[in-house]
Amino acid sequence: MPCARCRLYYSADLNACPGCNSTERVSPTVARAIPKVQAAAEPAPDTVVVEQEREAFLKEFKSQLFAAHAEVANAPVVCTLGEQHAQTPELATICKPCYERLQERVDVCEAALHIDLKEAAQIIYDAVWADPSDPGKTYSNAASALLSELRRRSGVSSLLGPFQPLGN
């Protein structure tokens, strides 16, 4: 039988409840609740009146919905990154397919930057010991190897020209 205070079931060989230390037990059966007597029932409203009110509400709701939709559809699309602009925001001029393609590229580049520390350490270790003859070049080799790996993972091509120094 459960405890009278906390309703915890505990072994019959215990003298008191282990949860609240009460010694009283109660029957596990639940007493039936006495049903509430309802007050005088309200008369049912006229179905014709209810139907008319419902139709009027639906018409008003639909008109508000169409007005809100027209307002949104006719509003100019502006850049939402307001903190990036010194002046007022400009109109957005990129189509959805281009935006999605660029977003995918950004996601890939961001994923490349989440390189595992152990992998980065191994790349640096391999680059340092690739040419131990010149200690001055080890840091350069390590940096170059790490940047090359990040470019490879992100899909950024290595540009040779004025924007990037040529390798040795």
C-alpha cells in the first residue's frame, strides 16, 4: 500500500516511508469523484444567426488577409543587414538561385574553417619535416601547407598572380 502523505509505494517490511518518514498507509484504490451538477443549460443559439455571424467573420478575415498579402507583395525588398550600411539600405538585387548557390559556397568555406585540431597539427608537422634543411623556411612551409589544405577543402582555387605570392 502507498504512503498516505506522498503516495510512494514501499516495501511492507519497512515501518516508515523512505521518502517522507510517514508511518500511515492508504488504500491504492481511488475514490470516484462526484459529478458536478451543471447549472441551468443555456438555450441553443439560432443556427441561422450563428451561420450569418460566421460568414460575416470569414469575409472580414479574408479581406484583411488579402490586404496584408498585397502590402507584403508590393513592398520593395531591401537588404536586412542594416548594421552593415552607412546610409539607408539599398534594394536587394540578387535572384534566389544565385543567392542559394552563393550560400552553399559560403557554407562549404565555413565548413573548411572548422578543421580538426589534430588534422591541422598533422599538416603542420608534415610540412615542417618535409624540408628540415632550412630552419627559416619551416614556418613558411607550415603556413603554406595549412592554407593549401584550407583552400582545397573549401574549393577555392589557388590564384597565381599579383594577389598571391608565387611558391618557391
